[in-house]
Amino acid sequence: MRFLHDFGHYCLFISQVFTKPEKTRLYYKQTVKEIEKLVIDSVGIVIVISIFMGAVITLQTRYNLENPLIPLYLIGLTARDTMLLEFSSTMVGLILAGKVGSSIGSEIGTMRVTEQIDALEIMGVNSASFLILPKITAAVFFNPFLTMLSMFVGIFGGYLACVFTGALPPVDYVYGIQYWFIPFYISYALVKTVVFAFIITTVPAYYGYYVSGGALEVGKASTRGVVFSSILILLANLILTELILAK
Amino acid sequence: MIEVRNLSKSFNGTSVLRDVSVTFHTGKTNLVIGSSGSGKTVLLKSIIGLHEIEEGEILYDGREFTKLGFKEKKEIRKEIGRLFQGSALFDSSTVEENVMFPMDMFTDMTFEQKLERANFCLQRVNIINKNHLFPSELSGGMKKRVAIARAIALNPKYLFCDEPNSGLDPQTAILIDALISEITHEYNMTTVVNTHDMNSVMEIGDKVMFIYNGQKYWEGSNNDILNATSTELNDFIFASNLAKRIKENM
Ligand SMILES: Nc1ncnc2c1ncn2[C@@H]1O[C@H](COP(=O)(O)OP(=O)(O)O)[C@@H](O)[C@H]1O
Ligand SMILES: [Mg+2]
């Protein structure tokens, strides 16, 4: 019951967010700011994590396939598909839920408890839409670039692992990552990314928006936002995989 | 002039305001005084429509706010300036952007016009050469003054201040009070100030309303207040032993 209530409340909140911005110019300006805060500022962490994960996936696959009958290029292929199918969308989604989600939750929550949201409302501004729509726009349209970046960098990380550890000849790896490439995997990952971006921005914003109390409550709300968006990402991942990939 | 008639408000069955009627006059600083938890903030938020009220009428110069639709309410809200207890400046915007924000939102002024108006308002509150600082870089009193500049940016007819000098030292508090009072007289605004500070009452209380436990107990000017006979009001004014002794010897 509690869940249904919260879900209904969340839906109302979303409908409030999706109203036409009053000042289009201001909305664009806010969106550009959010692209910088939510997307550009996440490039670093995405690169670092993807490079290491790509390398580790390659090495792990190598050690697990210690069989002379299996051609070495399959290791490259496996690493590539792992990055494309799961890692670059889901893992990056979870990491962003932590990084971006907590910052959105505490930003909106702080604005609530310090009456900044009241200040907007009393000026006659639809605060939910004004504050959150630019975040959704930024993440939904630009997180796919982070995902693609993660794919490239991750696969490159695998290559570096081959070069520096000699786990397998780089030539085999390069052959493997080109072998039997299915472009649809990329569309699949991008669809997931868009859904995750929506979750990562709206769920923590929802918890922040309705916080009351002080700094302690803001902290709790922002944690709850991160936890819930992570759970929702995992659920959505399961559902989307079943819907899109199941034959 | 703002008229409040028979206003009642409760939260989940707990009554907070009971049958409050009061008139706030134009060109005056109207004070709402009362101890913490007596319902001052709820009254103020009800008047500006941040709380739904159960019963009563609120008239802004004859316009019945409670009966208006969303669009018309918004028109009135544009005439309202609001000063919050904690300033409520936007953290991620500079001083200048904060003051320009209402103009960005509601006018089609050019950037130069907005900047000129912002600088005028900032000068009025004696904030000079601080345009590009962020709120976190200002002192409490400066934040309050920037908030006043933002509140008057659109030339409001009505100004609402919730405990404008809470958290300030007595000297700064008096400066802020004086500033609010001056601006009110200068621009002929209808100003409503919530406070529990007796200094403010004596300094700027053109008209004072005392609220106790969600009900109006007394109304008058700062000149009559010391001679009021209401026990609740006297307990509030002469809370300290020192004040009580002074009263006895008066
Ligand atoms: N949003 C709310 N929900 C429930 N009760 C509230 C709410 N806001 C205020 N109250 C209650 O109303 C009473 C008056 O509060 P308030 O107007 O904030 O007092 P103050 O005079 O100090 O400003 C308090 O008892 C407070 O607990
Ligand atoms: Mg209060």
C-alpha cells in the first residue's frame, strides 16, 4: 500500500514537471547548465571506470577460457559484447545514480528546506518544472553520449590489457572485437540508457522535492533517492532485457 | 490594503488558526507578533496562498484572492514581494542573478534594463560592488539585504517578511527593520512583518497585531502596546523578569 501511494505521488510529481516552461530562453539556459553539471562533469569518472572494467573483463575472460580449442579472438568478442550489452549502460547507470543522483537529491532537498522552492512558488514559478525538467532533458539526451564513450573506452581498456600483460596477442583481440558485430546491441544499450537517465534524474529529485526538516533529512532523502533509483535501474534492466532481447 | 476575514486553517484536524480577521494598511509596516509556534508563519503563508485555507476570505485591494483562478492568482503574486526567514537566495546564482531573476521570469526587459534595475535595488539596500559574489560568500545581514533587493525588484505592492531579523545581531537587526520600514513608506507598499522581537515592534510597528495560539488577541499601534490590558500580550511583551520589573515601576 505504501508503495502504491508513493508511486501515485511520484506520477503526480512527474505530471507537474512536464508542463511547458514559461520562459523558453531561461529553460535553454538552465538545460545547458545541467548538461555541464550532470553530463560533462561525469566524463572523467566514466572514462576511468570503463577503462579499468574493460581491462578486467578481458583478463577474466582470458583466464576462464584456458582451453586450446577455443579461438583466442573469442575473448575480444566476449569483452566487446559485455561492454555493449551490460556494462556501458547498466553499470554506468548505477554509477551515475550514485554520483548524479545524490547531487540532485541534496541540491533539490536543500532548496526545499532553505525555502528557495517556496521563493520560486511565491513568485508564481512552477518550481518542479523549472528545476527538474532541464535535468531530465540534459540526462535523457546526453547520457547516451556517455554510454557510447564508455563503450569505446572500455574496449580500448581491453586492448591495453592485452598489450601490457600479454594475456593474449593484441591482434587476436582486435580481430575479436570486429568479429560478428551486431549493431542492434548498441541501440539496445542506448534505449536502456535513456530509461535509466529518466530514473536517475526524477527519483532523487522526487525525494529531495518533498523533504521537510533540516540538513539531516536532506541527507537521508538523498540517500533514499540513490538507493531507490539503483533498485529501479536493476528492475528496469531486467524488464527491458526480457522485452528487447528475448526471442 | 489587505483584508483577512474569518480565516481558519488546520493541518490534519489540528487547528492552527482560528477565525482570524485583520486589516493590513497601505504605506504602513504591519507587524504580526506572537511567540514561537503561535501561527505567524502559517498566517503569512495562508495569505499568499502557499497554504490552502478551510474558511475565510482574503482581499488584496478588494480582489478576493481565495476565489480567483490560477491565472489571476498569478497576476497578484507578481505584485507580491516576499522575504524569507533564511533569505532563500538561490545558492547557485550570484547576487546580481538573484536580483535579476524575477525580471528574467516575468518581464521582457533587455539585459541592460534588468541590470540597471538590479543595481538600483542593490544600491537601495547598500550592497555595492558585490554583484558577482555567491550567497555563501555573504554575511547573514548582507544576505537579508540582497533578499530585500530581490523582493522589491518588480516594484511590488505588497511585501511579506517572515522574521526578517532572526539570526542577526541586534544592531544589524535594527538596520534591516529600518530598511524595510523606509522602503515601505517610500514606495507606499502594504508590508506585513512577522516577528517576535520587541525591538522591531517599538521601532517600526505602525500597526501591530498580536496572535496567541492561533487567535488574534490584540491589535493597535506601538504607542498603545505598553498600556495594553491583555494578559497574554503582557506575558509576551514582558517575558523577562527585568522587563516585568520595569513595567511595575512604570
Ligand atoms: N505544514 C505543517 N503541517 C502541520 N503543522 C504545521 C505545519 N506548519 C506549521 N504547523 C504547526 O502550526 C503551528 C504554528 O506554526 P508557525 O506558524 O510556524 O509558528 P510561528 O508563529 O513560530 O511562525 C505550530 O504548532 C506548527 O507545529
Ligand atoms: Mg515562523
